[in-house]
Amino acid sequence: MAAAIAGAVAAALLLPLLWPAVAVSAAGEGRRLHTLFSVECGDYFDWQAVGLLHSLRKAGQPGGVTRLLSCAPDQLASYRGLRIGHTLQVPSYSRHPRTGDWYPAINKPAGVVHWLEHSPEADNVDWVVILDADQIVRGPIIPWELGAEKGKPVAAYYGYLKGCDNILAQLHTAHPEFCDKVGGILIMHIDDLRALAPLWLSKTEEVRQDKSHWSTNITGDIYGMGWISEMYGYSFGAAEVGLRHKINDDIMIYPGYTPRIGTEPLILHYGLPFKVGNWSFSKLEHHEDGIVYDCNRLFPPPPFPREVEVMESDPNVKRALYLSIECINTLNEGLLLHHTSVGCPKPQWSKYLSFLKSKRFSELTKPKYWNSLKVENKLTVQHVALSKSRHPKIHTLFSTECSSYFDWQTVGLMHSFRVSGQPGNITRLLSCTDEELKNYKGRDLAPTHYVPSMNRHPLTGDWYPAINKPAAVLHWINHVQTDAEFIVILDADMIMRGPITPWEYGAKLGHPVSTPYDYLIGCDNILAKIHTRNPSACEKVGGVIIMHIDDLRRFAMLWLHKSEEVRADKDHYATNITGDIYASGWISEMYGYSFAAAELNLRHIIKSDILIYPGYVPLPGVNYKVFHYGLRFGVGDWSFDKADWRNADIVNTCWAKFPEPPDPSAITKGDQNARERDLLSIECGKALNKALYLHHKRRNCPRLSTTIGSISKKIEEVLTSNKSERVTQRSSTTTIGRNVEPMDVTRQQAVERATDTVSRVHGSKRLARSSKMWIFAVWAISVVVFLLVISMFFSDRRRSASRSRASRSQKAHNLTMKQTV
């Protein structure tokens, strides 16, 4: 026992002597880490720096952090943010000292070069993490845990850097085959950074001066202004040095995007606008915002987690919303702590401040650790392996307008998208005038990109809502950066039954996939000869489009232009030329698509097994991926026509839905083709009603099962009673695709009566309730009046009795007095 105690004491005495050796050994493992980020002198970067520095502390990022501050001498005199974090001042390259070019983004490589040359920190570091200021870090970024090696940095994927695949890389690097589309976060060994940094700067200058290759189709820069030259400078410099990146597509995410199932991103990069319900945030709206210096002022708070809980039923989409609110909440938390640290008075209590200080928020934002994530190793792979082993990214688009008619279609499509297993994200392209948008109630129905309405053409005054589709796609292409390689374009009046992917149908660059629209006879006659120089390439397609993003970027403008051109060609509106049964140019947008594709010689892979119109007999054994309910369809006495519901506010009327289709068990087992047709029609009708039911449930509509039944019954009665008033159904041989047909007057009147019934059902409920309340009030008043009358009656009786007693007493008193006298 004495020997053990003596040994322990000896060990304790020797430990201080051995510690330097242990420290040297640990340092010898090469795991000293430092984090860098670049900013400029100004309020815009100051609030970003406060948010990033706070998130790094909260995440437990090891090692030091240096803010590389680029300031011109005349800026420093008035700059207020010198004390924000550990800072190294570096010369400003915003105005290039040699060329005079104004390009602030070059400060990033210039700042890194300056840090390597002039900072003692650079001599005592093994690994460097380089971030952007507009990021929130959710957990420690450890190079060796993420798989970084010397010669093999880790970075995030920036798929839009298309210059790695074309003449740009061939001009600016000797090793274009090594060019990787990366950025956002850079994790590399210090020796690699020393080799790369000078080339990063010089290649940035080189690409910036190559104005002849700034165009969008070469660089992917949506502005075509050389604004992403610094990113290419990095990729080309890394290729020149021979660095081969391990590209991680899950470590970073833009708020508003949906993360891959099973992944937990470590970085939120809020470089793009994003929204949650009616709340939204865009960093560009705070370009001159001095929020860092305004005591206790924060960014507008996003919805609380419990509010997000009821917005979305899909778990993965809901997780994306949580990431969005976490981003801004962490940023606001950083501002709050910064204000406290500079001596601001204690802020007034609010529900939001209480939440930021709560245990609940602390739990939600505790550090995420990469080692603990259940992520397969294949998620961190080299770029070469990535392109061979994994499917390309997909983004789905659909176009709508600000109206109740498109809202219920949106609800149907969005629900089907969630349950279909479609990869990637989806965006609703919403075409609205400013006036419409003020009163619009459906902002939260889908992830939305807002576009100007082209219903009334701004130049010609032509009323043609269908042109919103190409106009919206063009607006999205020009205003949104996407890393998706393929775009799937759908119509709002569709229900998805399964995923629509380019790899299943063979889509590739120059060869989009679409479905046959054989009624577009203008591809075979004078119409195509007038409107395209390549009429032999005109293809009768539409409905579903799967197109490579590079094709879409070339194609979108021409699609809009050709739609305008065909729409203006009124001399050739005739049905025998266009196939349009209304001979009104209503399908000009479809021809715009076909003619534009022919002009660019895009040759479609035409698939008849993707889409079916309910009411059509399916091909044997085909599992269609999309219902397109653009035409009337029915089973027995039940039928559905989307045009009947043009003015019905189904989405904002609690528990409103469409008449229920028959039960599948009621379908006879006779003709197999007819049976399959009817089963698909029933499936489509039920899918729409299920989507509406879940929508109303998310909106917390009251549980009124009797109301649901009465609404459906009343609507069905009105529609049935007006069948005789309707115009004969459209010929089944004429398919008008996605476009909305003009409605005749009698149908419109019938639909308005059906629509009125929806509100009358709810109105009658309210009237019944108010009548009951009125009866109760009258009864209560009657009781009160009765009690008052009774009270008055008995009060009079008591007064009369009292007077009678007093009179008798007085008479007795008088009599006594007389007798006494």
C-alpha cells in the first residue's frame, strides 16, 4: 500500500516535467488547426462576421480563427468594426492596384496570400479551414474526420461552375482534367495552401481579365459579368498544382434547400434568399444595415419551431424548415450577445428573446459532430468517382398564377411530389401582379419563386396567361443559382405517382425527355416552316420535360420568344393548321417550345409511358408516373373537370373537397381495359381529395365531419342538377394538354352556383348557430322579465299589506284617544 502511494506521488511530481514532451508529441501528429474567413470594411460584412464567429464558438471549432479584413486607407478612418473578433488587416484589392478593375471578390485569395506571408500564425499551423462570412457553422469542422489528406483537400460541390468542362478550363490551366467544381468550404493542409495561394490569386486575375469568355453559357455566371472569377481562380489554381479534391455534397447546405435523408449539414450558407411560411430573409436586403451597432436590434424573427411543426407534414421538408429558422436564430443570438458585450442596456423582455435563451433552443442548436452521423463513406468521394457512382442532382419546377384555381392544383401536386419519392427539391414559379400579391393567401403552399405576371403582355397588351410558363422558367434561370444538373418541368394540373428521373429515361445533354402530344399538327405543315429554320427537327412533345440545365439555359429565352412569335401569327390560328379546336392561338406556348427546341436541334427522347390522362385506357403493364387531369374524366355517374372549379376557393374553405369518386370495389370485372382505365381515374380523384384533406388538417381546421359530408353532398347535387345545362363534352380525340380552355356561359353559371354552395354550407352552419344563440337570448330575457314582474307584483302586495296594517293601527290609536278623552 505504501509502495502504491509512493508511486502515485512520484507520478504526480514527474507529470509537469513530462507534459512538454507530451505536447510536442501531440503537435507532431500534425493536427494544429486554424480557420480563416475574408471580409471588407463595412456594416454588411460586420453583421455576417458576428454571426459566423458566434457560431464557431458555439460549435466548438478547435484552433484559432482569423478575420482577414480588407480595407482601403480612406475606409479605416470611419470604420467601426476593428474589434470584431481576431483580425488581420490586409491591403484592399477591391480596386485592383495594377489594372484598376473593381472586383471585391478578389480580396479572398489576396487576403489568404497576405496571411501566409505576414502572419506568425501561418508558421504554427498544419491544417486550414477557409469559410465565407455568410455562413453559420453547426459543429466542429475537423479535417481528418472529414477525410482531408495532404494533396487531397475537402470542399463542397459547386455544380454550376460549368467552365471546368469547356474552353475556359482549357485556356486557363494546363490540367483541365483536374478541374473540380468546388467552393463554399475549403479544408486543406498548410503545405497545399502555400502552393495554391499565389496561383489562386493569379488565376483569378487571369479569368477576370478574360472578358471574351464571361458569358453565362461558358461560365455559368447568371449575370455574365465575370463575378465568379475568384471561384474559377481557385479551381484552376488547384488543378495547376495537382490537388484532387474530396468533394462532399452534404457538409454544406443553402437554407431553403432540403437536405438528403440521413445527413446533417455542418454549414448553413445563407447566400440565397429563403423563406419559411410568410417569413423570408435575403442578405442583400441588409447591405447597408448597421444592425451590429444598433443596441438590441435583431433581424425579424422567423416562426417558432412549434409553428413550423404544423406547416409541413413531410419529415424531410420539415427538417429543411428547421434548418432555415436555426440559421437566423443563431445569427440573432450572436447579435444579442455582441450587443451585451459592448455595453448595450438589457433588452426588454419578449417571447422571442425568451426563446433564444431557453433550454429548448440550446438543445436544438447543440453542436453536431460528423463522426456521430450515420453517413456512408461514399458521401465523401473524389470528383471522378462521384460522376460515375452517383446520380446527378434534379430540381423540379411548375408554373402557376395567384388564384384559387391554381392553389388547389398546387396542393395536389405538392402532396404527390412528397409521396412520389422524386429526388431533389421543387419550386413553384408563381406569376402575380403586385396588386394580386397583396391579397394572395397561398404563399405557404409550396417553395416559391415569384415572377412578374405576363398575363397581359407588357409590350403588346395581348391577354395570354399560358405564356407565363416560359417567362417564369426564364426568370428562374436568370435569378436563381442551382447545382441541379437536370430540371424536370411539370404542369400544376398533375399528380405524381412515382419519381421522374433522367437516368431512368435516358435524358442527356442535347437530348431532353418528353411525352407525345400528337395533336400538335403544326410541326407537319406551314407553321413549322414559318417559325423555325429547322422544321424537320420539330417534335410533337409536351406535358413532362426532363432537360439538362445547360440545354435549358440556352433554350429558355428562345422558348419565350417563339411563344410570342406564334401567338402574334393570327393568320395561322386555324384548327387545320394548329390543331387548336378553338382556333384562338391558345396552344402557342406549346408550339413555342417545339419550335425553340427545333431551332437548337434538341432531339427529344419521346416516352409514352410517363404520363396518362385519366379517362384514357392505359397501355398494358405500364406504370405511369404522372396523371395529367387536363380533360374531363369520369366513372359511371361521377365525373371531374378541373375547369368546373375555376372559381371555387377549395383551399381556404375548411374541409372543402371534390365529390368523392366511386369505391374501386364497385368497378365491374368485365372489360379489363375499361376496368384499368376506371381504376386510374378513381386513383387520381382520391389523390386530389387526400391532398386537400391533409392540407386542411395542417391548417388546423376544426373537426366537423358532418360539415365535410354536407359540403360534398351539396356540391354534387348542384353539379348533377346542372348536367343538362352544360355544353356537350369535348371530343375525347382532342387533347388540349395543359392549357385552360375558355368556359361557356352556362357552365360558368353552374360552377358559380356550385361554388356558392361551398360558402352557403358554412354560412348555414353559422346561421344555425346564431339562430340558436338568438333563441337562447330571447328565452333568457323572457325569464328575467318574468322574474321582474313577479318581483314587482309581490313588492306591491307587501306595500299594500303594510299600508293596511298602518291604517288599522292608526284607527285603533284614534279610538283609544277618544275613549281616554
